[in-house]
Amino acid sequence: MTTMGNGISMSRQADGQTGLPLQSLAVYCGQDFRVTNGVNLGDGLSHASEMELADNYQLRITAARGRLSVMVENDKLSIAEGSELGHVSHALHLDCVATFMAASGGTIEVLVIVETDANGLIEETFFLPFAPLNPDLEYALVKIDEDTARTRLSDVACVAFTRGTRITLANGMQKPIEELAVGDRVLTRDHGPKEVRWIGAQTVRATGAFAPIVIKKGALNNAHDLVVSPHHRIFIYQRRDAVRAGRAEVLVKAKLLVNGQNVIQAEGGFVDYFQILFDSHEIIYAEGIAAESMFVDGRVKSFLPADIQATLSPEHSYAETPRAFELRDGMLEPSVAADVLRSASGN
């Protein structure tokens, strides 16, 4: 499996239905991150109630990430078919966010995920680091946060534009996303003018899982740079099926286009992310590029304002455009992905 950016990828159900999405997390097993000095000497990373602050951990030199496929249904998480790790249908619990500090003073957060069997007994512990762990370093556990685990997963999964991104309105004018307001009419590809229902904003450190992707001017026939979150999917209409998707319309995550040249991941400092919500999942135009709006599912719905949640009835369609095919890890070589898609979508 090819893993880029924060080690998270989204996919559709294998049967092609437009049901709830699967999330594929590139995680380590808890036993790969062991206590080298402290109360729990020799033990692997466990759940919050068994962790001890100030214990030092170190990643095994042989540790490798595996794919944990997650199904979201009725706000509950479970292991989906095709997962490399865990047991299919076992429940998953977002246990905590643990913060570790290296000797240099730098900190790294990891999301701890616990698998339980049919009887509710712990089967395995997994963890998703939000920045790279160095197996040559020891990390001291300095904080355990049991309140924000689901929020952090939601943050990583959310698609977002960055401050300054110009969105095309129904009248053809462009407006920076931070200047949009609820009720503004935005041009959508499939349903014409649509009113903005909600706009979310947050400022995060631009590192690891949260570092934005910069699609530079011209990379996808765009007139200006487009900067989005790693999981933001770009819509491409192929005039010729260069990627052999079997259809003209494809979606591709920004992080899968990173080639270090005209598509890069920008680490460092802070970034302002904005999410834009409509009555349904839409394709809109940002810096002239067709890209998706916020997608609502079980991970993110509970973090929307209560008045917005109340109006998102089950009849609201947040299924994806069925004719658009999502390109996944390994389907395109990252070094040439942007060039292939630009060429395929050109005149």
C-alpha cells in the first residue's frame, strides 16, 4: 500500500454502492511503540487508563504501518471488510489523543484506537501518529486527552479550503472563502446556483496530518495556486480516459497528486482552514478548479452546530456523484499524476 501525507485515505464501498464511506487508516500496532523507561517498562502503547505520564516510548525499527479499514454507521465505528489489521465487524473506539515529547522539545500527537470483540473485551490497540515518529528517538508521554479523539479524527477527515481561496459565485464573480456568508449563492457543477448553509473555520499547525497541499498555478490548468487540505478531492473531467477509469469523471485527493514540483505539501507555521456546507455534497469551483464541498457523515455530523444537525435529515443526499470515480492510492504514479490529469482534461 502506498501511503502519503498523514496516512489516511478515503474509499467507497467495494460493491460500488453510494452508502457510508470507508476510511482507511495507515496505523501502527500498539506493540510497535514500547516503553523503554518508566512504570510500564517493556509494554506496548495501550489505552488511556493504562498509560503513565513520563513513561518513555520508542518505535521499533521494524515497525510498519498497516491498513485499518473503518466503517462508520450510526456514529459507531467498526472494522470493515478488506482491512489488513483487526477482525472484521469488531467495534473500534477512539480512546484518546496522546502527546509525546522528544528530547529536542518537539511534540507529536497520536490518536489511540482500541479494537474490542463481541463481548466488549480489548482485542488490540492501534495508533495513528499525526507526524512522523523516528525509531532512533525516545518520546516521553506528556499528556493524555480523552475528550478530543473523535474531533481530531473528524478534523483530519474533513475537506477544507485555505484562507484566500476564491470561490466562484452564481453570478460568475469570485469571492475569497473567508468573505463568504451563509445564504450566498455559489455555482455548483451539477445543480446550478446553491445557497451556502454553513461555513466552518479553524486554525491548526501546518504539520504532518494537517499540512496543506499546494496545487501550483498551471498544475491542473488552474490560473492561480490552489491550497487545500490533504483529503480534499479535486474533480477532473477527462476528455480522454487517460487513467482507465472507465468513465470521464473522476475524483482524486489532493495528497495523491504531490510530486514535489508543481504539487507540494507545505509544512510549517499555521494554516486557516474553511469548510463550506450545502444541502447536499456538491462540486464547486475554487480558483477555477472543480473541487468538492464538505461531505457529511457519521464522523463529522455530530460536530456541526445543533441547528444545522437538526435540518440534516436522512433524506438529505450526501452520497457522492455516482458517475464520478475516485482514484485511489496506487492507481496513478504520484510523480506524473498531475501531468496526466492536466493533459487528459485539456483541449
